[in-house]
Amino acid sequence: MPYAAITYRIKPGHEDEIAEIFAGFQRVDTPDLGEGAGRLVGTAVFVKDDVLVRVIHYEGEFAAVGRHMATQRGVHLLEEKLAPYLATPRDTSSPQAFGRYFADAAMRCVSQLSAAGTPS
């Protein structure tokens, strides 16, 4: 099952405020990405100085993750709350704009290792 990482450039010194925003995050209504496209397995969020990274564990197509997240009310509420802490504003107001941001913010994956297939 693949992982992806999405970056956010943030204003430094606001780690506690950002942690509070994510603590109140409204989870997606379903982990199913729709039409057999896959599912969300889990997420984690990390913050340090001027970088916030959201790690997404998923099954299926990464593009389907972005399409699914773009339709989630909780994601849009989170984006509104994060806006004052972003170093660079971004447009996530529509599913199309969110999809563009989501694709552009994805980090290049250089390695994914799994215990599957490893001798015990």
C-alpha cells in the first residue's frame, strides 16, 4: 500500500496553533475513494519550523485521493483555518483548484519500504 506526502509552507512559530487545528479535524465521511478507485488507510501530520507535512497511506490511485479530499467538508474547513498560517496562500475553493494544489504539493517519493516479503 503506497504512501504520499503533501507539503504546506507555513509561517514559523505557529506549531501549537496548527496542532490545535489538526486536533479538531473532521475526518472524511468515508475512507472509500469511490468507484473502486481505492481507499484511505490512514494519515499523519508533522510540523517543524516552516514546514508541515501530511503523510497519506492509501490503496489505489493517488489522483483519486485528491478528488475525494476535494469533496470533503472537513477538509475545506481545515483549509480555511490554516489559511492565516500559510506562508504562501493557495486556492482550494473548488474541487478543480484543490486538485491542482494537491498534485503540486505532493512530495517526490524516493523510497517506500514494507515488511511484506521480508523474512521473519
